[in-house]
Amino acid sequence: MRWDPVALARQLLAFNTVNPPGNEAACARHLGRLLEDSGFTTRYFDFAERRTSLVASLPTGTAKPPICFTGHLDTVPLGAAKWDHDPFGGEVLGDKLFGRGASDMKGAVAAMTVMALRVAKLPRRTAGITLILTAGEETSCQGARHLAETVGALGAAGALVVGEPTGNEPWIAHKGCVRFAITTRGLAAHAAMPERGDNAIHKAADIVIRLRGLDFGVPSHPLLGVPTLNIGTIEGGMNINSVPDLARLGVDIRMLPGQTEESIRDQLLKECGGEVEIERLEGAGSVETDPDHPWVREVLDLVGGSPQGAPYFTDASVLTPALGSVPTVILGPGEPAQAHKTDEYIQVSKLESAAELYFRIAESWCGDR
């Protein structure tokens, strides 16, 4: 039997898993049934109602640990702009398959599932395979964190492939992320008498200028470049005719391997002058695998291309350390520039190629050679 990754991707796109609210349960169980029919053992883990992650495993009873593939089932919201293509319709035009999550990353999940169904039919296997399909990745890896914190959920693994969009290029590192709320306080007064108050928004504006182009004082990473800082939100004031006594900035920092949240917070405090409150909101660790690791070199030989790094973070920030800091490759058929866009699409040819690339990687790990 031949499984079609495009047909499966279209089925997955029909599930509305926009996060929030997510509602990944039906999609997870649809995939679980396909895998169960081919001999996989499936387990479902809910971190909230209908927020379901799937762990599907095909053991062999051998000492070699399984190879693990991971992808997420949720998508970002559709946005305010009108779509020309039904975001849940799976429309194919030429070499493009349209839909919310086509590139990020239901296409990769379909390719991984098709690969797993093929691996299950191999006559002899010397190692197992595990699929970890998560809920809630788009909201700071909620599903992956829940799995990592649930005893026995993940099991062992010898290597990890993450299907985030890379255009089928092999990436072996990604930045981490930490997000802070920076609060300034002042003294309220009537807007007609601003000299009697202390404007918290003015203080926040000064901080915005100080943080623009902040130099973190760390060398550029060969694959990831330099850390970045973005002030994504600003709020403050109770009404237009009052001097505001509180303002709040939302700051997103993408950090390199070796940087810590604590050191970055200390830098922010120093740069802001100390007269602020800094609250950590959330974070995700960076990931980096030695390009000379034997398995990485093998993957590069199978896939082609040269190792690169991702400016975004993935579920690997949680899963890689939870699995024992296994070597990790990020490889997916989606286009990085298509992630989160209106009329998101994936190239059909790359989706089909990914299913074959995943199979080569899995066969090399699991097959009787």
C-alpha cells in the first residue's frame, strides 16, 4: 500500500486547531488510529480539555534506542486579513497546497506519519521509532512541557528530528527565547497640571530608546548570529486626560547557547537604570548539536545541504533535554517565510520529498543493515 502525504496533509488541514483554543484532540486521535492500524502503540496526554498530544511508538525489543520524530498539531490564528483560499480547505493549485498550518507544520506531520507507516512494514528492524505529536507548541511549547513533566510519557530516544519549516534544509541549532514584562511607575495627576505628576509612559519611552539596538556583549554564533530584542507590546495610562502612573513593556529576546535568562535580566536592569520592575513571563531554551556528531553527519549525507540554524525556537527546547540531550536535527518541508502568513502554503513537491527524506533517515537508524 502506498500512503500519500499530500492527501493526509489535506485531511489534517481540515481540522481547525487554531490556538487558542487549540482543540487538537480530534486531529491527534485521527493520526493515532492510522498508526495503531500499522502496529504502533499510542498514548494520549491532555494538559487541558481537548488539548491532546500523541506519543506513538513502534518498539523492537532491541537495546538500541528508538529514533524520535516530532511535530505539533496546533496552528496560529488566521489573522485579520481576508484569505483568498479556504484556510481549512486543503486547496491544491499547481505545486502549492494552501491552508493554515500547511507549512507550520501539518505538512511535516503528514510526511512523518507516512514515513512511520512505511517503517512499520520493514521486514527487519534493529531499532524502534517514536512519534511525538504535540498540542500547544505555538503557546510556548505547552504540550511538550506537559509530556516532559509526566513521568514515563516520553521514554528513551537516541536522536530527534523536528519537522519545523526549513524548506527541507538541515538545521542543527535554534535560538532560545525569554520574555519579560518591564513595568515603570509614576504619580498620577490631572493632564492640565502634568508638572504635579510623574509620567510612567515617559519613563517607558526612555527605556524603549535605551533598549533599541542593545548590544548583549556576546560573540556572534556561526549558525545563529547575534541575540535579538524586540519590544512587542506597550500599555499604560487609565485615560487621556490623566498623567499615567503605570506603563508596561512586553520584551521578547532571542538568545544564543550559553546565555542565561538571569544574565539577560541583569543586563536589562542595568540598561533600564534600576528604577523598573522586571517580571519573567515565559522562556524556552536554545538547542545546538555538534555538526561533527556521527548521526548528524549521516543525516547531512542523506539529505544534502550544509548545517544551518533557526532564529525561532521549537519543541526541541523542551524535548531535547528531556530525552537526555540527544542529537537533534530540524528538518521540515514547510517554507520558513510562509509560517503564520495569510494564505499560507507548502510546496507539494517538498512535502513529497520530505516523506522520502524522513524514511531514509528512519530506515538508516532502524533498518537491518
